Amino acid sequence: MGNCIVPYCDGPKSTNVRWTLPAVCFVWQCAMVILFGCFVRYNDEVDAHWPEFKIEKNITSDAENDFYFRYPSFQDVHVMIFVGFGFLMTFMKRYSFGAVGFNFLVAAFGIQWALLMQGWFHHIDSEDGMIKIGVENIINADFCVASCLIAYGALLGKVSPVQLMVMTLFGVTLFAVEEYIILNLIHAKDAGGSMVIHTFGAYFGLSISWVLYRPNLKDSSKLNGSVYHSDVFAMIGTLFLWMFWPSFNSAICQHGDGQHRAAINTYLSLAATVLTTFAISSLLEKNGKLDMVHIQNSTLAGGVAVGTAAEFMLSPYGALIVGFFCGVISTLGYIYLSPFLERKLKIQDSCGVHNLHAMPGVIGGIVGAISAAGATESVYGLQGLKDTFDFTGDFKNRTPAAQGGFQAAAMCVSICFGIGGGIFVGLILRMPLWGDPTDDKCFDDVIYWEVPDEEEPVEADLHYNNHTVANNHVEVTETRFTVGQQ
Amino acid sequence: MGNCIVPYCDGPKSTNVRWTLPAVCFVWQCAMVILFGCFVRYNDEVDAHWPEFKIEKNITSDAENDFYFRYPSFQDVHVMIFVGFGFLMTFMKRYSFGAVGFNFLVAAFGIQWALLMQGWFHHIDSEDGMIKIGVENIINADFCVASCLIAYGALLGKVSPVQLMVMTLFGVTLFAVEEYIILNLIHAKDAGGSMVIHTFGAYFGLSISWVLYRPNLKDSSKLNGSVYHSDVFAMIGTLFLWMFWPSFNSAICQHGDGQHRAAINTYLSLAATVLTTFAISSLLEKNGKLDMVHIQNSTLAGGVAVGTAAEFMLSPYGALIVGFFCGVISTLGYIYLSPFLERKLKIQDSCGVHNLHAMPGVIGGIVGAISAAGATESVYGLQGLKDTFDFTGDFKNRTPAAQGGFQAAAMCVSICFGIGGGIFVGLILRMPLWGDPTDDKCFDDVIYWEVPDEEEPVEADLHYNNHTVANNHVEVTETRFTVGQQ
Amino acid sequence: MGNCIVPYCDGPKSTNVRWTLPAVCFVWQCAMVILFGCFVRYNDEVDAHWPEFKIEKNITSDAENDFYFRYPSFQDVHVMIFVGFGFLMTFMKRYSFGAVGFNFLVAAFGIQWALLMQGWFHHIDSEDGMIKIGVENIINADFCVASCLIAYGALLGKVSPVQLMVMTLFGVTLFAVEEYIILNLIHAKDAGGSMVIHTFGAYFGLSISWVLYRPNLKDSSKLNGSVYHSDVFAMIGTLFLWMFWPSFNSAICQHGDGQHRAAINTYLSLAATVLTTFAISSLLEKNGKLDMVHIQNSTLAGGVAVGTAAEFMLSPYGALIVGFFCGVISTLGYIYLSPFLERKLKIQDSCGVHNLHAMPGVIGGIVGAISAAGATESVYGLQGLKDTFDFTGDFKNRTPAAQGGFQAAAMCVSICFGIGGGIFVGLILRMPLWGDPTDDKCFDDVIYWEVPDEEEPVEADLHYNNHTVANNHVEVTETRFTVGQQ
């Protein structure tokens, strides 16, 4: 492993996380309680003083509470994070518990830490120094966690839950800084997070995977693949991600036309991606047969790529074009690029996040930059241009052309944070104390989970009694009980 | 095959879709991009000029944007189309990839084509000749696609993806014309699409199935059935359809009481259907055991049948009565009518769409006609009557009695379009160039999909080493690997 | 069985429900139609007279219709009831049909009966004596049914569908009375139903299970457990419950800040629960391996426990603390308390509802009492205090301290109703006419369902032909077909 920096521990490793996992979970959850106690309060629309606030702000209807503008989208995003990402990764034959379970753990920790980190950067109340949270914050926390779950996709089956918790701790922190630089300092727009979430998350995970390169991973190759029903489980994840992506990209857009436009653009882009994914998959696989890996993943690329520009006046055919090319590029990536990355660059990408998040994310950033640079008052209207790009305050004199440049700069920031942060966190995760599996024990739930005994031979007793089976046969039968089960 | 019109090609058929499927996907997606570029734009509530539009129309709150009235329902409908229909069809032991995958492909194409076709008929802007789209259009596109997915239910496992794409191209076109005649010319009401969607879609699919009759389908009978876990997967589809049906029937109703009433009526009707389905299934199956086919399908019949009248003042007990009878009729259909249709009428209906969509759809049309004819001003109020039946413009003098007659006429139109269109499309699909499977290869994913190798015998090596197994035994064991897996 | 009161029928029992199940379903559904016809009508926001009502009440926007405040939450609750509860119980290797199917049946009946029972107690129109229903009623009906589904969790696999219907009939009735006493007479607050739904439902089910104690249940122990994929199915239930719990607890809160606050509190509490559940599970299971039973169930305890206080100014860290302890207590319950309850108290709790609903429910009641007693005007504001605790009408002079006492009293009422009602219903269910399985036939779908034949040996013919297998081997192979399948 040429890229090794800290010395690698070659001794027999323990995968027992009996002390480390409970310790991490308990200590960090206690820290969350204390930090929330010191820093987090409800915002004005959540607080019981809302009736007074309404009078003060001259709000006539409860329907104006931000809850009603954002909560349905929030719930869709929430489903994407927990069921979407969780089940998408259940495709492996013996890593479904780890996929959906560790996804659950990591996300539940990440959303709390994200509320704090994003709060410190974005939502400090100037009066009392407290973080004031409401529905928009919990959407943003889910978004932040998405980047860590994308990174998990690159590492699936090769890391311990403790490593995932450590990765999430740093990942959320890096995300909050990167987001602050991109959205507040550079003042780029990124409604669906093509750059902030997907590009960052994917390069973060890929860099970690590069540092944690496992030269003998082929020893686990028997478990590194799907069985029939695990592919069907994964489609649950795919479809919930695909269906709710319009909510993801529109969830924190401005009220009214902004949310409306982001949802429509995403709907169209995703539809186009499906067709081109099927086309490439059938064209390039042997005998024209479709590959479930492509259908499960590449069909989502259009949602990633339209993220930054979702709120812009991309126009319906613009959204279709973005989706069209992303389906092609993402599927080609699975066929040609992933094997190349593993062989030449030593990047082992379990779920192919480079094809699903990194490339489409970069495309999304570029589409965002171009469409921002090309924005005109005739297309947006005077007020619409201001609202869409938030040309107010310090940025009131920024032109669309300048905005395009800043969007491109933001793209670079997200890549740098992803790669740099990933290498840093990867080195931490290489320390031989996190309980990760050896190369021949990857992709196996049995390391970290009580896996149920295989199905009891329900009517076997009967059969044993019916036939006087010879000793040899019993042996064969026993082999079957161990083996011939899903 | 007595009903054969064009000569049937008896030569060895190829099921390789390596060229046809990519060609169809690419060319049609390119056509979508071009047509959207020429014809489709955002409507006023999606466009960035919304702030100016608000001032012009004296709209005070962003909450009045149609997005907030319809988007939550849209997402529910979206789940029904992709997860509901997709997973409902996964019940077959070896056609889950095809069920959920081709459903995905067909729907993603169909929604784009539907936006165009429905746009040309309903949403042309008189000023610039463009189709203006918003959230209501994407709901309608999902509705339109539903009719093609219902048709797919009759054909499941017997057609190639290329045939499905061709069927969808024509199906959406026919739907748009039929919908225009029923909703605009006849001015019938059909909020939940009992007639427009379900009756049309079911007869469309059944007619295609009739034309494509496979006399030797019994050669595939080994795969034409469920296994334990595939029935559980199918319940995911059933439940998401069942739960979100109130959103389906209310999604495009008028704001306020219309949407509210449609949701309540559908909720009640579906609840009643469940009880009568369980009753009939237990009563007529041997030993009083329940049949999963009925529970998966007939429980949904009440949602279909209450579609047309969902927005009407059906009253809560009226909704229950509709659901009551539909559960009975649909379950009886599965037990007695489906075998009859296959044996006598040569209609092979893979999912039983005649019982789930055709009969309940017709019942729904009749219920709609009767309840429209019986509408009175005392029940609806003067304004309510006008709003509910849209007695404005050219139709301002229509009476409820006349409306009842027109509703019945609409019913006939949908049946005629379904049967006529189905025969026409069926004849096209019989051309021997679409790559459909032979009679003995139906219901098998292996034709169009890379099906994963069965689970590797994980611990088998160990056992091979432990026992010195005789040659014969190895053969037996090998047999098992091929066979004894799900 | 020492606690036996009515004589137990020891003769051979029939599990054939061919007459009883259809009879119960038909007769009760007919009764529902008649009772709805006599008593149930639309309320003002559902009725077609809404345009006149709007003018009368000076409502300017359709967005003020309660439908738009509550419908998205309703759909989330609906998913929890049918997919959440249904799939959570699919964890058993051979009881998935019964889990998801009987859950479906019971809930579909229960919501109708609940609309009537809750209507008679809460929603009688004083003018015409009719029950007037709208979206809030169908949410409440779903809530009511939840308590019966919780009770089903204690009985899973050990009762017949007829017994479940009888249990639901009485359970809903008891619920409506208990709810009336707690919410109307005692005037306690219980937004998420920690007391009214969870505590009542859990003790109701546990008491029934106690009365129906099966001394020889170990005869069914082969089927009382999970297999790999059934645990993955159960995670679908877990995650949809977990994700949508914020909607459950906020669905019927007051518009505006009330709903907003309940959602945020629940979101936070649930996140904390996940971490402590993982911690305890890993700490106390052998070798630090995680147990799926805990992850599937205990992660939800925080949602139960924050139910009563969800609408209160619990503050974000308060919600985290509640979730923290519930994860710990619930997981400890699974490890230590459940075996004790079965061994010493003769309570067989199939799904561990004591750990998931009873204990967290009681904690929720206590948290509610304490946080109500500690409420101050400075924290809530004058109007906020009135709105949150509904200190109006007869209760306008109640103090927060008094409210705390009444909350505690409500807690006791729910426990008493649960235990007392459960014993009563349990005795009814012991009558030997309901078709329940014998002790050695529990947890098996084959009793009440047509279970599909195991997968056909697709390519077996081929192999039989290839090898001239000796007679003995064929026997072994046959054994496999019966046995070695999931």
C-alpha cells in the first residue's frame, strides 16, 4: 500500500466492539444533551409565545407558520435518509443488517450533531447567543447527514460501526464549515446540495476508502454481491429516493414559486435519467440484459445533478437534458470507471458513489454555474432575480455573471473539502483500535450482529423418521442446512 | 388461436433486446427533450415572475400557491405509481425485477409523454401556444401513467420491455384523447378516475392480452405463482396503494371541501372493502384459509369504485356501501371469473386486473352517474352544486339529472376506448420484432435481467473438508445449489 | 394455569374459521353501514356547503380548511398504522402473512368502529344529534386503532383472526371511554397518546396474554424467532414508525406552534433513543454483537415517551433526555424483564410490547405530569399557556400545578382500564369457539392462510436426467425440497 503514512498494524485485530461502541454512543449522547442544554432553544415559530409573535409581526393565519410550508417536504427527506439510503445499501447478500442498521445509527447521531454545528454557523440568535431551531433546521440536519451516508456508501461492509461514528463526527463538522464558506461567504446557491452535499460527501467517502485501501479484499468476494431478494430490498431504497427527490431539492427553497419550480425540475430530470440508464445498461451488458446495479443507482443521478439549479429557471427541457446525460454518464461509470478506480487508483467504492454522487454532483455544480451566469431579468423578472439568487444585503450589487463565477468557486471548495477531509479522517480511521474487520471478513453481518440461525428444518423430523437414512446422507443433509439457505 | 388476424410468426424468436430497447429509450428520450423544448414552459405559479403575478392577482400569501394545496397529495400519488404498482406485481417467485423495474421504466417514460399529450389537449396557453405546467400537471401525468400500469398488470411476465414501451406510447395517447372527450366534451366529473383511469386501463390491458393470447402458457406454470417472501413484498405495494388512495382520489379535486370530502369518502370505502374481502376469501377457499391473492388485490377495489363519486356528497354510509360490495364482487371475480375468462374468452390476466380495476371501475362509473343524477341543491347548497359539478361557462344550465346521463355516457366512452385501443395496440405488439418470450419462458426475469448467481455456499468449503464425501453425494449437493434456493 | 377462572376446554380444538371469520366480518360490516347511515355525517369543512360556511365565518382562504393543516400528518399516521405496525411484526420466520394481514383486517374494522365510538363521546352535533366527521376524526380513529394493534403485538401468533376482531371490538370501546374520561372529564393533555394509546394498549394486550397463558408454548419454539430476511422486512416497519412519529405526536395538536413544537420534540427524542439502544444492546449481548430485536423495537421508545409532553415547552434538551433514558430502559427490558415476565408472571409477550409501549408510556405520563406542573407564564406566555393546556371554559381557572396532578391521575386511569379491560376481554377470548391454534401450532401462517408451495425445483428435471441418481439420493433431495427453503 504505497500511500500508507501511519504505520499499519498487522497483528491480529479484534472486531469486538463491546466496549468501544457503547462508550462512543453513551459519551456522545451525553455530550449532546449537555450541549443542547447550553445552546439550543426553539425559534419563534416553535415557541409557545407564537400567539404574541403573530400579533407583533401582523401574521393573520396559522397557515403562515413555516411548519406548513416545509413539514411535508421534511417528512419526505426524512424517508430518503432512513429508508432511502438505508435500503439502497441492503443489496448485499449478507450485509442488510449493517446497511440499514448502521445507516440508522449514524443518521440518528449525525442529525443531533448537525443541529449544533449548523446552528453555530448559521442560526445563532444575536440577542441571547442561543441556537434557535425550527423545521428548516431539522431539514438541514437531515441534509448534512446525507453527506455522511453517501460517504458510508463508499465504505459499506469494510468498516466498523465505531469507525462510522467517528467518520460522522468529523464529516458533519467539515460539512458545516464547507457549507458556511459556500453559502454564506461565497454566497453560492445550492438548493438541492449538488455541491455541498453530494460532491463533498462522495469525495469524502472515496478519499477515506483510498486511505483504507484493502489489498486483499477479494478474500471477501464471495459475499460482495447480491442475491435475488436482496436486490428487491434495495429497490425499496431506490424508489423512495427517486420519488421523494423533488421534495429533497425543494425542501428549503423560498416559499411559493421557488419550491414549486425546484420540485418540477427535479421530477423531470429524474424521469429522463431512468430511460437513458435502461438504454446504456441494456446496450453494454452481455446479451442486452439489464443490470440491477445500474437500475438501483444510476436512475437517481438526475436528481443529484439538478440539485444546484433546481430553483433556477432551468426550464423543463433544460431539466430533461441534465437528466439525460447523467443517466448515460453514471451508467458508463459503473461499467468502465469503477473497475478502473479500483485497479489503478486503489479506490474501493462499495456502492459506486463516484458514479451516483461524485460525477453527477460535479455536473450539477457546473449546470448551476452556467445557468446562474446566464440568468437575465427578462427571464426571472426584477424581483424574481433578487429572490432566486438572494441579491440582498452585502450582495445586492452582484451580477448573474459574477454569481456564475462564485458558483464555480463553490464547486472547487466542496471537492477540496471532500478530498482533504477524507484523507484526514481516513488516517484517523486507520488507527488499529476501531474494531474493523479483516480483509476476508468484510461484507458479513455476523461480525457485528447476532444473525438468526437459519430456518429450522420444520418438517425434517418427520422425514428423518420416514426414511432410514444412511449416515452419509445425514452428512449431506447437514451440509445443506448450513449452506442452502438464503 | 381463433382470433388471430395478422399471421403469427412461428419461427424461433429472439428475446434479445440489446438493440431495440436502447434504441427505443434513446430515441424517445431525445424526442421528449426536443418536444419539451418547443412546447413546454412553467405556469404562472412556477415561474420566477410569481411575485409580480401575486401583485397582479391580489394574492397576499405564498400559501395560496397551488403547490401547497396539492404537493403532499402529489407525493402520495407518486408513491402509489412507483412503489404501489411496482411492488404489488412482485408477487411472482421469479419476476420481481421485471415487475418493479419495468414498472419504473414505463412510468418514467409515460409521465413525460403524458405531460405533452395532456398539455396539448388541456393546458395550451392561448397567448403563446405553449403548454404551461405546474403541480396539477404532474399529478395528471402520474394519473395517466396509472392506466398503462394497470394494463401492464394484465400482461405481467408475458411481454418484453420494448412491447411495454410501445404500449405506453399508444396508451398515453389514447388516454389523453379519451380524457379530453370525457372531461371536456362530455363534461363528466371523474376525480379519482374510476372511468378515465381504471376502466380504460383495465380493458386496454385485457384486450391486448386477448390479442396476445398464449395457448401454451401452461408451459410456464412452474413460475406463475408466488413464494412466501414474494407475497410479503407484494403486500408493500398493496398497503401503499391502500393507504394513499385517499390522496389519489382527492389530489385534483377543488380546494377546500372538495379535497377534504374525497379523502374521507375514499378512506371509508376502502375500510369496508377489507372486511368483505377477508370474509369472502375465508368463506370460499378450502378449510376457511385466506388467500393472499385476494388480500393483496381485492382490498383495493373500494378505492377504485369510489373514484368518480369521491368528490360528491356520497355521505359516509354511501362510501361504506360502495366498498362493501366491491370487496365481495372483486374477490368473487378472482375465484370464479378469472378462470372462466382464461378458459372461455382466452383472456390471460396475470394480476387479475379485471377484478381489481375493470369491474370496480364500472361500478364506480355507475355510482357516479346515480349520485350525480340525484344531486340536489338542498344537499350541496347553491354554490356547492355549481362548484362540485363545475356548472359554469357552456355548462351553466346543465341539471344534475342531465349530468347523470352524461356520466353514464362517459362510462361507455372509456370502455370503448379501452377495448378498441387494446385490440389495435395488441395487433401492433404481435409483430415478431419486439423480443417477447416464448410460452415456456414467461414469468422469468432471466430473459431480460442479469439475475445474480445464487448465494455462494459460504461455509461449504469447510464441510467439504470435514467430510470425505463420495462422488455421488457431491452430485446431490450440486443439485441443491442450483435448485434449493429462493 | 392457576389464574384460570372459566373452565378451559381441553378437547381437540378446531382452527377452522370458515364460518366464524366470514360471519364476524359480514355482520359487523353490515352493522357499520347501518350505524353510519343513522349517525354519521360530514362536518362543516367537508360538506359542500363550505362556501356558505366560509362566508358566515369570514374565512378568506381555502387554506384555512383544517384539511391542509392536518392531512399530511394524517397520511403519515396512516402509514404507521398499516405499514409500520404491520411490518414491524413480520419478524417471525413463518408469521409474516398473519402479521401484516391481520393487522390490516383489524385496523380496517377498528377505524370504522372508532369513528362511531369516539363520535358518540366527542363529536355529537348538538343541533341534530349526528356525529360530524372530518380529517381530525380519521386521525383519531387511526390513533384508537393503534392501541389495539399494540395489544395484538403481545398476542402475535397465538390468537385467531376472530379473536382479534373480538378484541378490537371491545378494545375500541374501552379506548373511547378511557379517552373520554382522560381528555374530557379529567381534562388531561395527551397529544401523542403516551397514556391514552400506548399505556392503555400495552396493558390491555399484556392482560389478555396473561389470561390466555399457554403453558406449552415452547412446543412452537421452532417457529418463534426470525430468519435473516424477515428481520429486514421488520426494519421496514421500524423505520416508517420511527420516521413518521413526529407526525403522530403532532397530528392533532393545535395549529401553528403546537404542531411545530410536537414534531421537533419527537424528532429529537427519537434520535437520542437510537444511540442508547445501540449502546445497551452491544454492551450486554455476548461478544458485543447487536441484537436486531432491540434495534427494531427499543429505538422507538423515545417516540412513545415524549407523546404526552410533545406539545409542551419541554425544550430540545428535555426531549433528548427523555429519549436517552427510554432507549436504555426499553433495551434492558428486552434483555432482563421479558424473560422474567414470562417465567414468573406467566405473561407471554410476543413482540415485547411491555418494553416498547408500557414502560415508555408510563414514563411519558410522568414526564407529562411533571412538565405540566412546572409550566409557567414566563415560559409559555399568557396566551400560550392557555392555548397549550386549553385552560378555557370549565377549566379556565386551573393552575399548571393542578394540571400536573390531573395528568398523573390520567396515567392511573389508563393503566386501570388497560388491565381491567384486558382481563375482561381475555376471559371472553378463552371461550373455546374462536378457532385459536393449539400450543404446538402457534406462530405458523399455515393455520389461517393458503401458504404457497415452496419454490418449484426449476431446473431439477434437468438434473434428474443428467445424473442417474440412486433411490436413496432422491429421498435426500426430496427432504431438501420440503425443508431447505426459506
